[in-house]
Amino acid sequence: MAGQRKSKRIEPSFEDEDDYDDDDLRIDEDDRVTRAARRSAKPAKRKSKPATRKKPSSRRAPRGGGLLGAVRFLTYWCIVLGIWGGMGIGALVLYYGAQMPSAKSWSIPVRPPNVKIVARDGSPIANRGTTGGEALSLEQMSPYIPQAVIAIEDRRFYSHFGIDPLGLARAMVTNVVSGRMVQGGSTLTQQLAKNLFLSPERTMERKVQEVLLAFWLEHKYSKDEILAMYLNRVFFGSNAYGVEAASRRYFNKSARDVNLGEAAMLAGLLKAPSRLSPARDPEAAEERAQVVLGAMRGAGFVTDREITTAMSQTPTRAKSYWSGAEHYAADLVMDQVPKLVGDITEDLVVDTTIDLDLEKKADEAITALIETEGEKLNASQAALVSIDGTGAIRALVGGRDYATSQFDRASKAKRQPGSAFKPFVYAAALEAGRSPLSVRNDAPVKIGKWTPENYDQKYRGQVTLSSALTNSLNTIAAQLVMEVGPDQVVKLAHRLGIESEMQANASIALGTSEVSLVELTSAYAPFMNGGYKATPHIIRRISTVDGKVLYENTYDNPPRVLEPEIVAMMNGMMMRVITEGTGKNAKLPGWQAAGKSGTTQSFRDALFVGYTSNLTTGVWFGNDDGKSMKKVTGGGLPAKAWSRFMTAAHEGLSPSPLFGTTGGDLPVVQPAPTEDEPDTLAEMVARALGTSTRDAGIDSPAPTPDVIDNNALPVPPAEVGQTPPVKRRSTLLDVLIGG
């Protein structure tokens, strides 16, 4: 039996032990036979054959050292580390990507809306909004701008897929060699993704998300669309976002019109917008622009001749952007837009009533007088507003320098108008039946505990109302308020355009209730336009950039607020203020003009409001802290500034008379005294002879500006201001016998 056979042990033999080679240690198939296989296998005949062995291999693996081994070692581990690094990066991308919202919900954030404010002729005044400028397409902006940005920021923009491996590698090498962070590897697409969606913090998570968003942008939008979005949203320093805002900020021109050198300067700002701003460091901005020009030449965008021309141009030195009186007007517009159309959710265009030529002349008139006379007279601020007969604001200056102070003293500051309020008192008296020839006694008047005095503390006796207004007599104004009633004066002022709350007491005769310069000036306009209300407005139309009209003003059909006869009489009276009285400094060569000066207590405020048949203009001088000026009255600096501006504003226009005067719509009204007023003996005799000399010999030759201390004024007793009983008309016999 096979199981009883004796197994024959074969001992291994080693021939020539010295020739042993690890590579020759092997077994063949027979050596692998299992026990079961050996039992079933037929015994094989062995051939007696001398054993032969293969010669040892002459090729042996290096056992360390050598250049080739080092290279193999490094290559091996680089591959291993690369695989593991790729797996790690993939894991990070998956991890941070999983925390982002689904790509289906991604969308470009809406660009903050811009409000473009334009003058009546369509020329731009300002842009308001977070960005500070409108969005332009690549076709609309100067071609130098995208070329300059691509050359210095992302030369392979049109060939990469959102990230630039070559640019990233170059940046890494540069940073390693320099030992610090001097170059970034982000593409324009990555920068846009960061600006649109991410915070500025430098973390691994933000960088991974930036790359993913860059891939999405490249997939979703064309290269031109991505570049346009970038150029319209990137920060250029000095609160300018987008090329349009930056171009107007630094060069006072549209991005449509910038030249090669200016485009290079804009592109250079992207590296460090605040540090390289031309407004902060013009030299640094110019040096950076030279670098950009070199990059543009290297990219083939410009020729050497164009580079030479651009480099030879005078470096741009940006002036302060937030300067110019037009910005006061722009601020007033922005205060009103939300009230007219609600929340601003899209780009808007606002057409205004502002005339930029008049705006410039108004600014020059104010600035010139403050610079020449302001310091010696302690007058540091001024304001001016000019409107036409419809109430449209043609010019508005809220202060001497917008860059220094943005507070609008024309529309927001409320101050006592002083005697500039008296025309409303006289108009109320005329409506109550008085006339310019009505006579009152200029003498001390006591109203309760209040005794108003004239500026020069002199009294002139019997004067007409026309002469009293010409010389701004406080006593006569106080008497008129007592006669017609303070409440009637307040009602008339409100009717003509004063919107501020006023106290209906006797002191209102001297302008003790505070009003703004805009509303005071607009309330004078009915005297100019024939008696119609002139609601002050600065906005004509608000529309979207597509032309859809959201608002259009409706001030083309104003109500009548004064009868023509009253207007004619007031115009005749206030013309005398300029020709003979306190407003002589406001004379306007070749034009009929009328107006009234005003001065408040201790010379804190000085005003002059006047008009021609073309414009009504109000001017204020004073100090923000309420300090007194050095005897500056309304007939001084304000009247001079008024004349300077109005002379420039009427240059080239044909003179036309005021309403109701010679050559106007109505003849000059010279009514006889009303029945409720006593006649003087001289007037009665003159009328009996047919030659009235009522006005003769009663005007004071010296101007008499008025000042009132409102703090010292008690509230008049209740009976003050009540309409007095109708007086019996005195006859010549009554006068002669003393009856």
C-alpha cells in the first residue's frame, strides 16, 4: 500500500556555496506538490542528468548612494506626496463645498443702485449711492481701461478657466524668492467672486470657496460679462466703486472719455486703492501708472509711440472731489427722491431744475466776498438760493465750501429773517385796505411791555407806508401788525410760501419767527410773477435708466395768492428799497429790481432777498456758531453778493420791467388814501389844489437797517393786533378846528 511505503527524504544540496544568489532562490512546480497529489501521482522516472545552474545575474540593485538613486527616491516620494496632497485638497474642496448653498441657488448680487443727478440741460451734477457711479458696458467705456486692467492684473484672462495655474506658480515662486507676500495669484474671476460673495478674511475656507465660485462664474457668464462686472464693482479708493465713479472722482470726466495715461492710473489703483489714490499721493499714483503702461506694452496693447505720448503728459493731480456748490443741490435731491418714489431699488436718473452756469456764478459770488471781506467783518459763512417764477430752483449754495462742511444753510438752517419779513406785513396791510400812500406817525410805540425802536433810534414823524418800508422803520411795521392782526400776517405768509411755524404776535413784524432761506425766497416770488404761488422745487423728473418715468412735477398750474393790484403796489414800494433805501448796494444796472434787507439782533444774521422779472434770489451771511459779525447788515455783504450774482445771471438778457410797473402787465397803481386814515393838513391842501405832495420831504437820506433783540421781546397782550375800529375821516374843517 502506498501508505505503507517509506518516504524517501531528499536532502537539499548546495553546489558551490560561494555562488549563492538571492535572485536564484526559487522552487519549481514539482516542489509544490501537496501530500494528496503525491499519493495519486504516478511515480516519475528520474533522468540522471548533471545539475546545472544559471549564471548569477550581473545586474544588481543599487544598495544606496549615487545621483540616480537620489533622483529615483525623490521622484517616488513626490508622486506619493502628490497623490496624497491631491486627495487632501479634494477632501477640503468637498468639505468646504458641502457647506456652501447649492449651486442652483447662486446668483449675482444686485449692484447697489446709483442715482444719476443731471442739470436742466442734461449735464451731470453728481452720482449718489453706494457705488458713486453708474454701470457701463465694455463698449461704453474707454477701451484703454479693460486693456490696462488685464495687462497688470490677469494677462491670461481670456485663456484660463477661472484660475491660472501658471500665474499661481509664478506668484508662489516670486513670494518665496522675496521672502514676503509681494504677488497674488488670483485671477480677475477670482477677485470678482471674492468681491461679490465673500468676506475679505484670508482663510483656507474662503480660498476654496473663491475657486469654486470662480469656476461657476466662468461656466455661467462670458469673459466680457465677467470683466464688465468686475470693472463696475471693484473698489478704486476714495469711496469710488467702479470705473465710472473713479473716473469722475479723480479726473472729473466719464470713464467713456479717459485717455491712455488716465486708464493706466485707474488700473494701477487696484493694487492698493487707498495708498495709491491720486487724491492722496499723486506721485505714487503716477509711478504705478508707468508700471501699468509698461505691462500694456509687453502685452501688445499699445505701441511705443503711444507709451511715449502718455508718459509725456502732465501727471494728473486730482482736486477734492467733494467740492463745488452743486453737491449741496445733489444732497437736497437725495433728501427728496425717497419721498417721491419710495425706496430706491434700481438705478435712477433725476432731472433737476439746476442751471450749472448759474450755480457756478452763485458759488463765485459768495466765495469772492467771503475771501475779500469775510475775515475783517467776521463773516465766515453764506448761502444763496435763486428761483424762477414757477418756483424752480436754478441755483443753490449751502455754504462757502462743500468739502469743508456739507450742511446746507440754504434749505436746512432756520434763522430769523429780520426786516426781510416786513413785505408780508405790508402786503397784509394793503389787503386790509391800506395803500403805499397811507400815512403813519413814526414815533415811539408801546405794545404791552415792548417798545420797538428804529435802527438809528430816530423818529421821522408823519411818513407814508412806502417811505416806511424804504427806510425799514420798525415802529411803522409794528403799528401795521397791530392794525391788521398778527394772525392775518401769518396767514398771508403761509399763503405765499412760508411753511415754518410762526408765532402770531406783534414781534412778528420784525421777523422774529425762524424760517429757511429757501422758503423765504420762494415767498417773495409771487411779487415777481404777478401773484401766483411759487412752490420751491428742484426735481423735474425721476426715471429709470430704461426711460420709465416714475415721477414728474406738477407745478405748471399754481394758484393765485395775491391780487394783481397788491402785487403792483408792493413792487413799486420795494423798488424804492433798492433805489433809495437800505438796499442801495443791490442795484442792478439796466434792470428794474425790488427787494428787502434784513438784519437780526447783534448782527448775527444779515439777509437780502430781491427779484427781477427773471429771478428771485435770497442771500444770507453769518456764522454757524451764532457769533456776531462786525456791523454787517442786510444792505451790506448780502446786497453786494446779490448784485454780483444777479448781474452775472442777467448778462446777455434783454431787460424787462417788473409786474405792474411802467411797461408791465398793469399800470403803476397810485391809490388815494383809504377812508379809515387821517389826512395831514398839508396833504388835504395839496389834494384840494390837485397836486399831492404827500411823500415830499419825509424820507430820511440815510439808510436805516433794523435790528431787534428777540430774546428781550415779551409776548404782547391779547388785545394787541386786533383790528382797530374804523375811524371817521377827518375833513379840512375838522383839522382846522382841531376836531
